[in-house]
Amino acid sequence: MEEESDTRKINNSFLRDHNYATEADIISTVEFNPSGELLATGDKGGRVVVFQREQETKSEPQRRGEYNVYSTFQSHDPEFDYLKSLEIEEKINKIRWLPQQNAAYFLLSTNDKTVKLWKISERDRRPEGYNLKDEDGRIRDPSTITSLRVPVLQNTDLMVEATARRVFSNAHTYHINSISVNSDLQTYISTDDLRVNLWNLEITDQSFNIVDIKPCNMEDLTEVITAAEFHPQQCNTLAYSSSRGSVRLCDMRKQALCDTHFPNSPEPEDPSTRSFFSEIISSISDIKFSHSGRFLMTRDYLTVKVWDLNMETRPVQTYQVHDYLRGKLCSLYENDCIFDKFECVWNGSDSVIMTGSYNNFFRMFDRNTKKDVTLEASRENSKPRAILKPRKVCVGGKRRKDEVTVDSLDFSKKILHSAWHPQENIIAVAASNNLYIFQDKVT
């Protein structure tokens, strides 16, 4: 949201819903391209669906905010590692767009083991009038060719093609959890539980291991890497987080192996509040640099923290996402919800942050006004152009009519993946197999 706008002024502009709800259709990642004109989603079935924003017309100016399907392709297929007797799922873990350099679009997509570079391009012409082929594409008998002709381009219906240009494989022993494109536009990193590898976008058979936290004896393993991201402007700087709640900022100019620098560590915990679940809920599930590069946002199970890179000792802001769940950690542990990995995103001006919760709720925090709001992504209250009403969770005492009690929350409905348009107040929220797109209220 813009600084002067209220976070409550948001309405639903478009709802994309699959009418079938199989496991393969569950959305596993959402990402806008750098211009915000395209939006890509990946699902557990290995498919990538790209949506394109409608162009504004004088007759229908309100359609400007709508996104419609632009391209759909199968990015990954299920595989089997015969050496390890291990099935490799086709699920798309992450999608990252590359800045557009020409008429085509490029994106990286990854499953647990393999990263692919895809080119998405349009074709509305095709060559005709070949000398050695007939109109059906069959090779002609050279003895029947009595004259030469110049092939010409004929207009055809618009076709959007997705082509795999690079396949980066055989570099990860463990599951890839994140990828990030460097600001130099020549390299990117892929991260698994114990290692971070640096790739050149043009070289598929070689990568450089820049972080390795694997101990000599796996019994001594105390933490795993949960996420990693490049700095948006400094091509030598990257950050990665761990399951112990620490964030490590690395400078590749200082050393080749960047796993010994600990600029900030988990905040000291109050002994009176420490419990069996403390270490689990302190695990960082996502990190995001601000667009300005000044701040770093981290998401653990109950909170979102904003860190100033110039002050490593403690976060400058801490936001409680769903603190009312602190008393239900035991039941959340029993149903495995305590291990859910929620993502977090910045708006274009770094003034508002957004993250997900349960019951299809998602939370927004305005860093300037200190206001926060809880909204719900659901089919029941998300008619096109309808204004979303803030939701409230009742912790104790008498419940009001418009409030939801903690005990009535549906923990099977969760907002894990979301994205924010890089320039405008348009957000995309994935709820199971449904994609919701909301935009700022048009006045």
C-alpha cells in the first residue's frame, strides 16, 4: 500500500479457480515478473501457468487489473534416481523471473533437484514458400524442382511457445528450497538443505559451491539452510537463513566459501517463555531483501522481523502474525502444521509487508502508520470488485458477531505463497489450488 493509503482499501479484482482439486493442482509458488505484466504460478504437478495482465481500453478501463492465462507448460516431470532408489517429485518449489532483455521472457523454475531456464516467446508469423519442402512440410523430389522462389512470412494466429533453454542438474544431494537471480544478470544461486551453489546462466555442467554447512559426521548436524537470496543491487552480497533462526550475510569478495560469517544470530529468548517448541518456531521459513537493499525481512512461525543491514544485533521491527496460536503449539505439532513454511513479501515502496496465516487469512503490516489488517481469501466473500472486509480473531472473552474464535480456525486452509506487484498495489495469493488476485480500491 502507498504510505497515505489505508491497508483496508483493497478489493478483489480477479479470481482464478480450478474446479478440480487434486493434489497435483495445489499451487506451490507464485511470482510476478519485474514489470508486473506477467504472473507465474507453479504447482505440485510440475506445471507452470503464466498469466498476462489485460491492457486498458477506453471502453473498459477497469479490465486493466485483470490477469488471464497467457501460457501453460509442463516444466518438470517425476523422475527416479536409480542409484539411491529415490523418487524425485515434479513439484515446482520456486520460480524466478529474469529481467526482460528482448521480446521474449525468461524464467527459472526448480523442483527438488533440477533447475530449468525457460524461454517464453510469441509467434504470429510463419515462413512459407520453401524450395525443398511442400506446404505440408514433406521433402520434395529435387528432380521436380524447376525454379527457385523466395520464402515469405505469412501472418498466423498468435502462438505462445515455452522452450527449455537450459537444464541445470546433478548438483544437489538434498532438496532445493530456493533460487535467486543475481543483479549482474549472469549468475544465480540454488540452495538446498546444506549447500548453496553458484551457477552461470550459460553453463549447465558446472557450478561453484559457495556455502557448505555439512558436518564431517552427520550426527553432528544441528541446523539446515532454509532460504537464500541475493542482494538486489550488490552482486557480491547474499543472505541465507537457517532452521535455528539465524541469518548470515555473505560477501563473496572476501572468501570463496561463505559459511563462516555470522553477522546476526537469533535473539536471546526469555527463559520464562522457553518451551519444547521454541527451536521449531524460531526456524526461518523465508527471507526477502527490500527493493532498496537497506532492509532484510525474515519470517518464522509466529512473527515477521525486519532487519537493518547496518545494525546486526537485533531487528528494527517485529510483527506478530498470529500470536494467538502460541497456546495451541501442542496440537499444531501433532498435526504437523508447526512445520508449515510461510512466505513474506514487500510492496513496491518497502512500506508494507505481507505474509500468510491459517483459515485462508493473510496479514498486512504498514511500517509507517503501524497499522495492520487481516484479510481472507475465500470464494464466499471474494466476488469480483467486492471490497474485502477486515477479519478479526477472538482470543478470549465474549466473541463479537464479525469475529472468529481461535478454536474455529481451519488449519487445513493456509496461505503459504504470495506475491506483490513490483510497482502497483496488486497482490496474488495462493490458497490450495486457487489463485486470488486483489488490487487497491479504485476511487
